Amino acid sequence: MSKLSALHQAMSRLDGLWADADDAADLSRDRLIAVHSATGELRRLLDAVHADVAAVISQESRSELGAGGLAKQQGFRSAETMIAATTGVSRVEATRLVAVGEATASRADLRGSRLPARYPALGEALTAGRLGVQAAGLIVALLERCRISAGTDRIAEAERILTDKATGLSLDDVRRLVTRADAWLDPDGLEPKGEEMRRRRSLTMFERDGMLHLDARIDIETAAPIVAAIRGYVTAAFAARKDAPDANAPDADAPYVDRRTVPMLQIDALALFCAHVLGCEGESLPLAGATVVVRITLDDLQSGTGCATIDGLDQKVSVGAARRMAANGGVIPCVLGGGSEILDWGREKRLFTRAQRLALVERDGGCAMCGLPPQMTKAHHLRWWSRDHGPTDLSNGVLLCETCHHRIHDNGWEIRIDGEGVAGKVWFIPPEYVDPECRPRLGGRARFDMAA
């Protein structure tokens, strides 16, 4: 079946779902979701056709053709310029279309014989409408960048895993996936990359329009305590807001209502920390869960190779950076694979211990459902302590932010954990009105980890 045939079928499905509605406001919720899904599929299939066409336009516009190249005949300097101008996209988007098209199209050798595509699994996902060009472009860029250092077999494995995991993810989540895959493909490149980023770190300040502007570029090793402290302050501020008196209460003295946005809270946190350093007298700063946890396997720590992760940040760091951070105050080094505290307490304790929470963070990575960083989550029992007599064990615990916790309880979702300890996987099972087949959706850190 040609790509246009798939497009026609997708358009027919969309036409049937839309039926006699004048606009989207006339659709029921079920039809609205179905139309939304069909629109996404149609868009991805159109992406695949566009990438295929863009690759051929680039081939017909190659520099050795000179003035006879297709783009120059049409009055454009390059294929990318032509595609951008004639479709109304940016030159960056046009370049991405060409790159994805060339990487997923079949090739020809010097004799004209057909060769398979450089990334056939990715091309198949594009043609089937499972991935869009933007997501495919992120994956292609990573595979091309690591192609020499990782080797053919490793690249093929990465292509398969990334294509499978990226299906159904938002573009932001695909970026997170690619960031982690970069360290998996080229762990030896982390140290030189880290050194380069440290050399590029900067903070500039300038005044404009009556305000001070800060422009910061920070390497991950330097940024870890900054991120942990600011997120901790924001979390504490939201917790205090939740416990504040009702603003609509009929009291004579109306309580103060904290309406600061997250960006406002973050700059207030920075100002408060700086004032504290300058000698501000007062109580200790309110930081909820502001701890930097650096996680590394025992084998990597002993060998000096591999990489380490920092809770709440996607970019991994080298073993050298992990050792330096562990030597600083306020950083907890978490070495995985050796003996540690007891992590399963059964019914002896109602609240999850600090060690258990660290283990849950290792397994879930933050909110197991939406991916918010660990500082913005709480450990919850799957089977409630009082109602269901559920134990305070890792197999009965999950990290959730407040919003996802309510969503699960209010909307009928279920949670299943497969496996033991930090190696377990968290699955979210939607109710029938969301998915009639109730297909489990992978959550937690496993959603982005490259280990197959």
C-alpha cells in the first residue's frame, strides 16, 4: 500500500467520524476524542509523505547538478530554502524534513542497485503513522551523531528501542528519551562533553525596561543543587498555599492569598537564597525535599566508566562528575547494586522511610504518571494502609504528584507494578471509557530508560 493510499484511508476515517457536524463544538466527547486521534494519525501520515518528497527534492537539487538543480531552476538557493518558502515552514523544519526523508528512504549504490534505508524501523513507523517527523528528526540526529562511536550493531539496537518507546509520547518526552539514549550510546563521551559544558557555563546580567535580566547557561553538575533548591522552595510554597485559610472566608481580616506563578516563585527563591548568603537573619529556609541525589551503579563507580543520573534532571553525567559531586555537601550518592537498608517494612511502618523513597525515585524517576521531578511528588500506597491493610513496601508504593494522585482516584485508573524493588515497572491501566481495551501504559523511569 502506497503512502497516499494510507492517507486516503485516514482521511476517510476522519470524514466518517466528523459526519454531519458543522464544527468541533457539535461533537460528543467520544467523537471528539476519536476525531482528535484520527487528526493526529492523518498529520503523521502527511509528515511521512512530505519527508519522502523533501528527500527527493534535495536529491534533485544536489550541488553537482549546478544550475540544472531543481531548487535553482525554481529560483531558490537550496532545496531547504525552496521547501521552506513553498510550504510556509521555517528553514530548520525544512532541513529536518530532508534529513528524515533521506535517513528513512531506500538508497541506491554506485551501480544503481536498491539498498535498504539507513533506518528502516524508523521509516516503517513513519509510513504507518505511528511517529511524526519532529520526533523522527530527534532520533535521526542522535543516531547520526553517535553512528561512528557506537558502531553499527549498537545503532541498530538503539533505532529499534527508540522507535518503539517514542510511539505515543509527546515531543517533549521524546526529547527526554533521546537525552538519556545519548548517554547510553556514547557513555565515554560524557566526560569530554561535561568539560566542554563547564567551560561554556555563564551568567550575564543586564538592565532593560526597568528590570534586571539574567541569562544563565549552566552545566548539569553545577546546576544540580540550584535546581534542587529552587524546586524545593516552590514545592514548599505550594504546600503552604494548600494549608492556608480559605480566602473566601467571611472573616473581617481577609487572609493573604499567595497567587504567585511558578516563574515568580523561582525568582523569589533565588532572591531569598542570595539574601540568606549575604547574612539575612531569620529561620531556616523552607525547602521541601531539596536534596541532590546522584545515582550510579557499583560496577560503574569501581571501573570509572559509564555514567550517573541526577534526580530531577534528564542529562546524565560522567563518573568523574558523580565523584566530585558526592564529595560536596548536600549531595547524597546512591550506589546501586550493593547492600543497603531494608527497603520493605511490611505493616510495621505506615509512612514510607527516606530509604524507601530514594528507592521509589530510582524506580519511578519522579511522578510515575506525568514525570514531574521527585521533589514535587509524594509516596502513595496502592492498597491503602487503613482501608485495604496495604503494606508499606516498594511493591505497594508509587510516586505521584498531587494532580495525578487525584486523577487516578477520581477517574477510575488502576496501577500495577511488575517486578521487584527498583527494577520493577509501573503500569497505569485506564478505565474503559478512556480505552475500551484497558491497555496498560508504561510509566515511571522505564518509559525513558534504554535498557531493553
